[in-house]
Amino acid sequence: MDESTVVAQYDSGLTVRAVAELNGVSYGKIYRLLQDTDVQLRPRGGKPSREA
């Protein structure tokens, strides 16, 4: 599992869970990797809605 690939997958819009499944690792491992690499995590529940 390549760190830059994981970050790119998450940045492309995949959820933490989807990135974990794609790479065959746990949700927690991906979550920690993203935190350790200072990636801005999206809020739970998907992408934020557009502001009017």
C-alpha cells in the first residue's frame, strides 16, 4: 500500500471506508495514515453541501 496512492484515492472523493476496502486494510489504518500525513479529512456523512 503506497501512501501517496491512498492520499490520491481519498482526495479523488473516495470515502475512508472505500479506500480501505480497495487496499485490503482496515478503516483505522487508512484513517491514521491520512491523519499522519496531515490530509484535511472531510466531515462524516459525505461531501459538504453547497452554500447558497
